[in-house]
Amino acid sequence: SAKTAHESQMAVILGIWRGMASTAMGGLIGLGAFTIMHSPDFSGYADSVRSYLHQTLPADTDAQLRTQLLLPTALGVLLPIGVKGALAAALLMGLVAATAAALFNFSNGLIQDLVLPFKKERLGPSAHIWVLRLTAVGIAVYSIFFGLLFKFNDYLVFITQLMSAIY
């Protein structure tokens, strides 16, 4: 929480800049892959991407899976080794942070809406933290098994928005 109005306004501005930077990076990555696959100047790269996908994925593979793997394969061809590793590290850190935040939000909502209303007395701080941790572990285990059993053959953004709408 901000201590002053100026600090609050600066947080808003920095948040907007962060959102603009992530939107620009997502657009640039997609534009780079699109350029590789459609520009005649990069036809050699596009041919290597297509041949890699045809060698890696069986012939009976769903066309949607090929479409989803086109961008990371094109980036693998486009980026040099050091940049590829730095991008992978940044994406991994972002994935861990987003997953931790989602687990916290989902478990907090579950406890606040389903557990605490049925308790006759308030939980102490340490008990509340333990219930929160156990709920987060339970949601993580459920998510792993759900992801293993239910195959997503649709767009990733659609599934993410669907899960957020359910939440």
C-alpha cells in the first residue's frame, strides 16, 4: 500500500509501463515468427522450421498442435544460443511467479468463501497460514492430475480465459 498519493500514482504509471512492455514483447515475438514463416527473405529458415516440425511430430498429429508449436520452433531457429537461453530463463521465472500468484489467489478465495464461513471461531494467524498452504498444495496437486488427464487441443489463451472465468 502506498504511503503517499505520489507513491500511489507512480505505482500506477510503472504498472502501465510494465503492461505496455509485456504487450510489446509478445507482439515482437509473434511478429518475428510471422516474418520468418512468410517473408521470402527468410525462406530457408521457414523450410527448416517446417522440416523440423514434420520430423518431430508424427504425420497423424493434429494440425492445431503443429500451429501451436510453430512459434517456439521459429524462435528456436531465429534466436542465437545465448539469447534463447536468456528468453527461456525469463519465461521460466515469469511462469513460476504467475503460478505462485494464481495458487495463492485460488487458495485464498477457496478459504475465504468455503472454509471460514463454516468455522465458528476465527483462525489464528499461524493456523490461517497453514490452511492456506495446505489448500495451495491441494490445488497444485489437483491441477497436475487434471492437466495429465484432460488433454487441451484448443487454443491456450482460450483455455486460460475459460479457467479465469470459472475462478
